[in-house]
Amino acid sequence: MVTIKCRNVSFSNIQAILFDKNGTLEDSEGYLRSLAQKSARIVDAQIPGTGEPLLMAFGVNGKTLDPAGLIAVASRRETEVAIAAYVAESGRGWFESLAIARQALADAEKYIGTTPAPLYVGSVEVLRNLSQAGLKIGILSAATTLEVRTFVNHHKLNDYFQLLMGVDEGPSKPDPALFLQACESLGVEPDATLMVGDSVGDMQMARNAKAAGCIGITWINKSENVRGADVAIAQLDEIQIAD
């Protein structure tokens, strides 16, 4: 059992910590913005007039990405459904609309590549310290499990994680079932497990699963993006092991 301290908040008897990926460990803003822009252009080429509304839905405004927007926090399946809804407004059938959405995302990925984005500064050091303290560590992301594994392999982080979990089929964030599944896989109880994430969905999921606590990270100092967190931090090295 370990005590974790963040600013003036302490969490006692902790056995495990679950991290979100995008926007928490991975500085994915540039990649996600490019994915949104290319996908919107591909769809707009087939259904003119959908590009700009799609970008707004994605949370992209010029060179900025809303960290609480669709492309930043939704699962792959949810993103496909959102795109398909805009396509369906043109009179296309639902299954055709879904096919167009899936293909647009796949083509956009081929164009921009799938190399994982950089780690946020300090990520490796924090993971190393937590691992050396005997904590079980996992990733619980809205990205697909394949994307999570690719990210971990690319950055050579396998030694630090006992669980790599994304959203493929079944529930999506903020469904607490995801958190409960992750805890079961790690062999720990929810009330001995912390969640670290950058979205309201992360906080809601963990709270509803009766987690030991919720640590919200907001690199841009927007505490509303992690509403519901027990403590909001601005960088990962604020997660410290209490003496």
C-alpha cells in the first residue's frame, strides 16, 4: 500500500494507478487536430458543406484543439457515429453513412501516419517512480487497444505497465464498467485505485466506480476540463509518493 500526494491532497492505501493516454501521457494535440482536419476534408469532398460543421463538432478551430472536444475524448466508434450523423443529413442511408465515416478516418490515418505522438515531459520519470514503489500501473484509454499497445511499444514503456486497455467493443467512457474491468484485470479493488486523466469523462467514470480518487491533469490550466477531480494538476511530476 502506498500513499500518493498531489499538491495538498493525499490518497492512502493505493495499490494501482490507471492513466488515460491522449492528453495525459501523450502530447497528441497536433496528431488529433491533423486527423480531424483531414477526415473533414475527405468527407466534404463527398458531401460538400459537411467539412466546417464537422470541424466544429471535432473541437477544431484553426490551429487550436479543444481538449474537451469530440476528437480528443471520444472513442473511435463514437467518432465514426458522429461523422456518420452529419453524412446522414445529406439523405444517405445510415449504413452507407457509417461506411463513409469509417473510410474517411482510415484514409486520414493513412495520409498523416499512425506514429504515436511524443510523451509529455516527465512521463517516464513519474512512471518509473510509481513502478519502483510497487504500484500496479495501467492505461485505460478511449483510443483502441491496438493504439494503446502501439503507443507503449513505440516509447518502450512496457516495463512500467501491467494493463493496456482501450475501447474496442462494449462500453465507452464515462461508463464505470470500464474502470471496474481494468481493476479486475489488475487484481485490485476500485477503492485502492487512482485514475489520472484529462477529461470530465475520466473523472465521472472513476467516481461512479468508487475509485480511491481522481487526479485531473490540465496542461492548459483549464480546471473545468477535469471537473469532478479530487485535485487538478498542471504536470505529471506533481504526482508524488509520500514519505
